[in-house]
Amino acid sequence: MKTGKNKRTMKNKQKSIWVFGDYRNYYQNRVTLQLISKAVDLARVVDAEVCAVVFGHNVEEWIMEYTAHGADRVLAIDHPSLTSYSTENYLALIEKLARQRDPDIILIGATDFGREFAPRLAKRLKTGLSADCVGLDIAPEGLLVQIAPSFGGHMLAEIVTEKHRPQMATVRPGTFKEIPHNYERTAIVERLSLPANLPASRVRVVEYERAAQKGHTIENAMVIVCGGRGMGNKNNFKKLNELARLLNGDVGATRPVVYAGWADHDALVGQAGKHIKPKILFSFGISGAIQHTAGLGEANFIVAINKNPQATMMKIADVAIAADASDLLNNLIKELKKRIRE
Amino acid sequence: MLNIVVCIKQVPMVTELPWDEKTGTLRRDLAAGMMNPACKRAVEAALQIKEKQGASITVMTMGPPAAEEVLREALAMGADRGIFICDPILAGSDTYATSFILAAAIQKEASGCDLILCGAYTSDSETAQVGPQLAEELNIPAAAYAEHLDISGRILRVRRLVDNFRETLEMEFPALVTISMERYEPRYASFAGLNKAFMETDIPVLNAEALGITAANLEARGSRTKVRRVFIRKTQKENVMITGAAAIAAGEFLDRYQRAISAVIGKSIEAEKQA
């Protein structure tokens, strides 16, 4: 009888996949919803529940959204002292919950916040973390396979956390598609109170305000002309501005180009820079390291120009023009000037 | 006087690393190394503090023997002391293990330091995890992606822009900050500085044993993650290839796509029909 009961308890220990509720910039940043969607897929394979965890003040809206987008359970702590994001406060709260409830997996959006928060949580829970994943899967034996950029971005690596739990990953926004909302859905919502013995944050927030929005930004440009080191030098690179002007577009740049001082950091497109979604993207002399291509997820139509037809960028393009980037650029500008009628 | 530790990393100079598509092995031997750009800005931030109020700057790195040169470069820029952690048994450490090892070195060689600076991320792996995890190891307050530091007595003020929010944070020393690529444009090392750093300065090398790290330690506090396999991303697009002389290729491209482009940019680039 005793064994039977133990077995049942074991069986009843529901596995849980947690998604951290990162709701800042909610309307632009849907990464939490995208992660809930992926967690629903994973949960089916490993027979787990999907649990969203949210901290803040006046979080009812997020509880409703996470439920509508697929969470089975929401753990919420709502308190005026949690009004602004605080890494240390949120760490103390989630660490405590994770120790009590022992989730199998924790997924966190690779926002600036998430990328600071997740490594510290992983350290506290003494477990592994992979950064900025572009894919998640379950291996035959049940482990979470975390697919992350590796080796300077040219390769993807399959990473697993074999022995330690939870298995943790941060995931780049835009990697997965959210499930359309269904406001009829219900979830188990646990509204938890702020623990009384919460240590005071050693980091005080002196100022906290939304940065002024610029009007036109590269993030909402319809046409973007991006250049890489294949442009050869700064003067050649500058000519991309002319093509951008002719096509009513903006100029973007890869990391080596920004580091070389050919373009401002503002123009950086990729993992550490801007994520762009143009209708047409021109890619001049860019090899296609994943740190760059990570920012191109939503580009509609890609035209790559590179003298190396084997470059990654040429393979992921809709149109690949095998030519010297600078040479082709000059000819394209010349040809366009002949054709344009305002 | 403030004691500052700057943790830096050597990264490959090119992002286009040569690799063998068949075996998935990387020819790291073909790539020259350099100081990671964000780490260089962290060194610059430390130097500016030193100039303003006086500080002793220790630079520290872990890596293969060749990585020592980034310490010499930082010394040439104006850092005071270099510490090199080098041991084959530490190779292949993930961020969990790396932060443990760096913490052990700081506790041994720079115990009681006030401020630890790191680059916000490296250009080779970009996990941005080591800084925050090192703060956890040392159990000190921290802020990532700092754009500006202000020090007043024992209070550190950090300005940063994260997720489109402008934040000013305040914490007491000891603290850890990771420096973003926005400000602290690094200075060049002077020739005299380089000469001195490379010819005259001794940099102590610490192996695992010197740090009190044993195989058993590494089992308990070492890497949590394991790389199972690496591969190249595949794509399924139509992938039209245009070749030929640049002038002809440019024309051919526009002939094929002029209508689609015109529709997007709201002005016509369609060639006049030949009469």
C-alpha cells in the first residue's frame, strides 16, 4: 500500500515549464507570449504544465494575456514596491518560488532585462543556461535541446543541461510565433503575497523612465541597405547612403563595420543591435554571421551581394548576386538614376 | 584609493572564422586574437576613473597562452597590474564555470577590491552571462550595460538604457558593472606604453592549483551545460542567383524586380520601354 501511495505521489508531481513574464514594452515585445507558445509545444512532449510567472504592480492585464495565450497556470506577485523592474527584487522572488516548486524548465526572453536576470538566476539555482537561443526542442530522452549561436555566430550549437535542474534558456524575441489569444481560456491563477522577509535590493533605482521615442528609426524602415566588411573601405561604405536615398531607405551595418568606425553604433543590425523588418533588405558584402542574421528575422525579401557565392548571406537570400559588393553598388546606383521617375 | 579589477577576454579578430563544413570544426588557429571591444571600453572606463580620482587597476583574463597579450595591451593603455589565469584543465568552461574561476582569482589576488568592470558582451559568443554570474559568485550588487559611471565616496551611480528605459541606478561598493558599447571610446596604447608592457612587465600566471581549484571543485562548481553538436543553419528559400559582370548583373536584377521595388518605395524605377 505504502509503495502504491508513493508511486501516486510521484506520478502526481506535475512537471512544469516556467515562462518569465517580461511585459515591459508589451506591444512591441511579444517574447513572453512567444515563449508561452513554444512552452505549450514542449509541454505536450514531456507531459508538463505551462506556468507563467509575473511580478509587478497592477499585473491583472498580464495574467489575462498570459492565460489567453496558452498558460495553464499563472504565479503572480502584485505589490506597489514592484512597480519598476528590479533585477535584485525579481531574482529574490523567483529564486524562492523555484526552490519551492522545482520547475523542470525556465524560459526567459532575451531582452536586455532577461539577459541580465537569467544568468544570475541560473547561478543562484546552480544550473546551466544557454544564451539567446534560436530554437528549442525535446531530445528523445526528454532533455531540453537549446539551439544557440556558437563559434562567432557561424554555427548553431545544440546545448543541453544534463544533470542540473531547472534547464534554463534565454530566447531571442521573434524566434517563435505566439498563439492567437483566446479570452475564453482559463488558467489556475495563484496570486501570491510579497514575502515578508524579502531582502532589500542593494541596487536603488534613482531614475526610471521610458526613453524618448524617435520618429523614424531603422526598425521601421521599409527598405534597408546594409553593408559589411566586403565593402572594402569607409569611402565605399559611405556610398550605401546614396542607394538608400534613391530607394527611400536607411543604412544598416554589421558589427565589424561599426567597430572599424565606418558606421555609427546606431546603424548596427543584429543580435547586439537593431532587429529590423524591412520589405526589402539589400545586403552588401556581408558574410552572414548569426550575430547579424539574428536581426533579420522579419526581413521580407533579401538581396545579397557578395563575391563569395558560398557566403551564408548568399544562401539565405531571395536573390543572390555574385559580384564585388562595391562594384555592384556603383552600377546599381548608376542604373537606378537612369530609371527613376519621381 | 579605489581598487578596480577589469575582467577582459581575448576574442578572434575576424567574425568570419574559417571552418570545415564537413566536420564542423573551426580553424581557430587561423584567426588572430584581439581584446574584445566591450572589454576594451571597460578598461577605458577604469582609466577614466583613475585619472579623475586615482585608482589602482588590475586587469585579469583567462585563456590559452596567447591570450596573455590582451593583458599587455591593457597595461600599455594604463592599467597597473595583470593577472593571467591559464590552465588546460580550465579550457572549455561555460559561463557558470568561468565566473566561478574568475571569482576565485579575484578573491585570491584582489580581495577587497571596490569595483569590478567587465565588457557587457564578447564579440565571439555574446552570451553576456559572465559579468552577472560573477556578481552572484561574489555576492555583490551589479548593473549590466552601463553607459556612464559616477562615483561619489563609496556610492556608484550607473546610467544605462535597457529595453528602451533610461535608468539611473545607485549602489555601494563593492559592485560589479558591465560596460556597453555606447560610450568610453577606448584610447590607443602609446608606443612607449606598449614597449614597456611587452618588454619589461612580468605577468604572473595562475593555474587551477594556485587558485585552489581541484578536479573535485570543477565537478561540483564547473560547467553545467554541454554542447552536443554544432551545425550550420539551413534555409529553404527560392534563392535566385545572378552572376556576370557587375554592370550587367545590376541591370538584370532591376529588370527582374523593378516592379516589386517600385511598389515598396512608392516611386517608379521601371525602365522606359524601348521604342
